[in-house]
Amino acid sequence: MSQIIKNISQIRERMNQACLRANRNPDEVKLLLATKTVSSDNIKIALEAGETLIGENRAQDLKNKYIDLQSLPHEKHFIGHLQTNKIKEVLRYDVSCIQSVDRLDLAEKLQNRLEFEKKEMNIFIQVNTSNEASKFGVSPDKAIELTKQVAEFPRIHIKGLMTIGLFSAEEQKVRVCFKMLKDIKQQIALLNLPNVEMKELSMGMSHDLEFAIEEGSTMIRVGTAIFGKRIYADSYYWNENR
């Protein structure tokens, strides 16, 4: 059996155990394969094994793998920092959701491009729950206001929130990030905003997925624990100039 398939099985078991502890139905939590730097061949192994949801961080990677993966049914999310000049490129390659909308000017330009192309797009609002300067996302105290503003754009449909938790060995500090995102989600849901459906909480990665699931995550993003370590640090992929 491929190591990738074994790794997926192990992640699924970790997810199931976390759901069991939290008294949740495992069907409530989706597994998104974070495929930055992962070759098309390795992604194919995962898709052929039954996985259906992948996430890319860069427009160039969407383009490079598009033809290779076209024959296999799957759903694609964009999960990286999105520059406004890359919107056109991202929309070209069948992305069904952009998880990283974190500022009004990005939403405005996305709405304009969608209007031009007569398309619509599901998005998540990305929130910087750890308040780390190295991470993108709207600050927690401005997340509700940004959601209200983005909800005004008719071609953009807000389906939830996304965050990257604090990289820390201290469990409680990590959990605070996830609790915060869930709290913001609940506050937004109470507003009953048009064009906003608070269905998804995209939070949790290879190292902290159990905490995220126990705190209410509906979608975890796992790359390293499935495809192996990458040659560059995560910060490389968050650099908006690349």
C-alpha cells in the first residue's frame, strides 16, 4: 500500500477519535488535502483512493496541475493568501471556494471580476486568531464588520470562516484560537445576514487537528502528515510576493 494511502488512513483515524471524544458525528468534519508543492502524481494517489477535496495556496500551482488532475473528480479550494492581481488566474481553474478573503479591497475586486465573467463564488472569511504578524487574516475584532461588508456583494457567497491556529506546543493557547473562531461564527450567525451561511469552520492542520475538531471545526487542512515534509517552511508560501 502506498505510504500516502497509509497516511490518509491514519489521519482519518485521528479525526474519528477526536470526533468520538467530542461526541460528534465524523461525517460533520471534512478532510481537505493541502497540496502545495505536492506533485500531480501524488495527488492522484489520494484522489484515486477516494479523497475528493484539495486546497492550493498559489495560482501558479493551480495552473500547473490543472490538466493532470482534470480527469479525476474532485473539488478545489484556494487556501493561500490571494493577491488581487491573481484573482483572474484563480477563477480560471475551477476553484469552488476561496478560503482566504481577509480584506474589503480583495472582495471588491473579486466581485468585479465575477460580474465580468458572469460567475459566482463561495468564500470563507480568514481571521487571524493568533494575532501573529506573520499570518494573514482580518483581526478578530474586525471580522464581523468585514463579513457585513462582503455580504453586500451579490456574486460572493460567504459560507464560513477560516483560521490558522497558533503554532505552539501549549494546548490551551492553540485552543483559544479555535474557540475564538467558533465564537465569531456564532455571533455572525445570529445576525441573519443575507448572502451569509455560517456552515463551515476551516481550522486545524496536521499538528493540531484534534484540538480543532474538539472545538468545532468542520474542515481540517492536512498536507504534511499525508504527503510528507516540504522543502520550504510554511512562511515561504505566505509571502504574497511569490
